[in-house]
Amino acid sequence: MICAMFKNVLGVIPARLASTRFPGKLLKKINGKPLIQLTYENACASHRLESVIIATDSQEIAEAAEAFGAEVIMTSDRCLNGTERIIEAFHSSDRLRQADAIVNIQGDEPLLESSVIDAVVDCLERDHGAAVSTALIPLTDPERAQSTSTVKAVFDLNHYALYFSRSLIPGNKKGIFIPDIKYYQHLGIYAYRTSFLPEYAKMETTPLQEAEDLEQLKILERGYNMKITVVTSQSIGVDTPEDFKKVEKILCKKNTSSSQAESARP
């Protein structure tokens, strides 16, 4: 089967100010720019996105986003997760409804490479049997692999997702991390076929979704295919003040290196 090429792909960054573990994190500044602006600028570098939109229920975020030139769609404060916020924006925007695909980009991942966004879009475009695509990275650190904060995933031989879990998967009889086994960490980015979003909007919560507290599981539980692409990425999600310090250190180092390289030019 020859799959039709996507002509119009939009990126949406769902953003809320009231983070439970780190309130106001999206407006915390690094090198003079709020976190969400850094995420937005990385996303705008994607070759596959026609444009990037910020969907938020926060007037503060909206004002900050408009100040750095982003398009904003206001949503209600009733959205329980990023996907629900995107669906609400989708229903209120002709532009989103007319897109071929929409990419859900987490606002607290300022290190997410634009190449990862491109890979997720390419992955969905190539497989007409998939409703959604997402990305994984190889996981080799035992501590991260066994942490319930790290979402792991397994997939079949056709690269369709089989399961996501906070537990170590695949498991083994010893119940420990084994270096010879391939483990994968889930990156919180999704590309959705636009035709799938109305179906997602009608889905009620499912048992595995509730057990793991992972919204993507209800897609699998309902029988939809989610295509996996394995990528290389150094992205760090900013969930805590400690994460923020790590990202700040990395970006400040990059900024210093760039400034030194610029100064060295004749």
C-alpha cells in the first residue's frame, strides 16, 4: 500500500501553569527565555511542522507566548492531560481540524530535538495502519530503568506498541535489570492522524490506563495501532526543580560554547 504524504502537519504544545510538582515551571527562565519558549523554538526548527501552536488555560502563559510570537489557543481548566487539551483546541480550531496530523509536544521538554519530531511524523506517515506514533530511546541505566518515574515500553516485530509500564519491562524471572536485555524509555511525544482525534475524544478511561496512570494505554486497550520509532535523544523532561537545574546547566553550557565559537570566527 502506498501511503499518502502529509501536506499539513501542525505541532501543538499543551501548557498549564499549575504543575503539581513544580508550579509555574513553564515560565521559569533560562538565559532570559521562559522554558516554554525554548521548547517552542526547538519545535519550530522541525522540517515537518507547518507551524506550532500553544494551547493553554493560563492567561500568563498566553501573554508570554504571544510576546515571543507564538500562536495561542485558549482552552478550559477542565482538561486532565495534554491530549485532552489538544482535543479541546482541535474542536475549536478549523485550522487544526484541517491538518493531516497533529503532534503533541510536551511544554516542559526544552531539549527535545527537532529531529525527534520529524522522526515521529515520518513514522506515522509511512504506516497507514497506525492511528498514532510515538518515540522511544534505548534505556541502559539500571536506576532509571527501575524507577517508576521512567515510563518503559515494549513493541512487536512490526514496531507496534504492545505495552507501556512504570515497571521494568520486559520482565524476567529474577525481577532485576539485566544488561543483555534491550529496554526502552518512552518519550512523551505523539503524532496523531487528525481523523483519530474525534475517536480518542470519545474514549472513556480503561483498566490498564488507571492501573499504570498512563493515558496512552487506553489507545492500545481500545485496539488501535501505535507505531514506534526508536530515536537518539538527550531530552530531559522538567518535572522538578532538580530537573530544571540539570536543563539549565546543559543550556548554559551550550550557550557559552556557541558564544565562544562565534567569537573565534575571523
